[in-house]
Amino acid sequence: MKHRQFALAFALLCVGSATHAQDAQAAVQPEASEQPLYTVVDGYKVDPDTLKGFRTWRAAACDRCHGANQEGMVGPSLIESLKVLTKEEFITTVRDGRLEKGMQSFGSDPRVMDNIDNLYAYLKGRSDGAITRARVTAIK
Ligand code: HEC
């Protein structure tokens, strides 16, 4: 893990006016050095990349096993998992799967792998509690 990436703009826009929240403090949360960007307004309006992450989640049907709200079914709650897993562990798990344990591999699915950062951003936003609804829409 590289710690030089302090440039995390975890931009939590509270209300509309703050459109360029570039005051991104070097808010260094313990595991935050690799966190992707996501922006969320009102708990469910998100930036375009995070929206792509949500669409990837739907397209890959992760919800079949992890639940429509990431709450867990046959697979664990990703709300909880993403509080613990590093981004690298997340990517490795999604890419390679854990076939013997029922987690499938998405390494050969470009819909997922081309959007892995976006997918992580979406799920991390859910796990952080910043994205309060599983079904998100664009910031207008
Ligand atoms: C066929 C069911 C199934 C599907 C579909 C599925 N998963 Fe999983 N997933 C599982 C199971 C079961 C586990 C638990 C594996 C274990 O016990 O280590 C798991 C584990 C994981 C973990 C690791 C959790 C942890 O705490 O270690 C992540 C991350 C994950 N899945 C993400 C995804 C994503 C993202 C998708 C969609 C791209 C997806 N999964 C689709 C069944 C599934």
C-alpha cells in the first residue's frame, strides 16, 4: 500500500450550494489512504463514477448473494465487510472469487473489472453510511 496518496477528496456535500468542495482536508482516517472518491448529496444522489459503480453492482447481480441493500444473504454483508477489507482485498476477492466458499470470480467480466474502482466507491459509500439508500441516482 502506498501512503503517498493523501489526495482523497471524500466530499460529502451537505446541501447544494457547495458545488466545488475542493476544501478536501487531508482528512486522514486510519485506512483512508486508498479510498476512492465519491460524492453524495442527500444520501442517494451521487457523482457519475459512483453511479457507474451502482450500475455495475446491478449488472453483475451481486445482490443475488449479498442482498439488495448489501445486508448479506448467502454472502456476507458488504456494509460490514467493507469496514474491514482493504481496497486491495476487495479487488482481489472480486477478481479471483473464493470459489470453494461460494464467491464467484469476476476477473473475466469486463463490466465488473473495468468498473472496479467505481464499484468499490459505491460500496464504500454504503459501508461508510454516507450513501443511505442502495438505489442511487445522479446529482442533478
Ligand atoms: C453466487 C453468490 C455470490 C455472488 C453473485 C457474489 N458473491 Fe461475493 N461472496 C459470496 C460468498 C458466499 C462470500 C463469502 C466467501 C467467504 O466465506 O470467504 C462472498 C464474499 C465476498 C467478499 C468478501 C467479504 C469479506 O468479508 O471477506 C466481497 C468483497 C464480495 N463477496 C463482493 C462481491 C461483489 C462486489 C459481487 C458482484 C460483483 C459479488 N460479491 C457477487 C457470494 C457471492
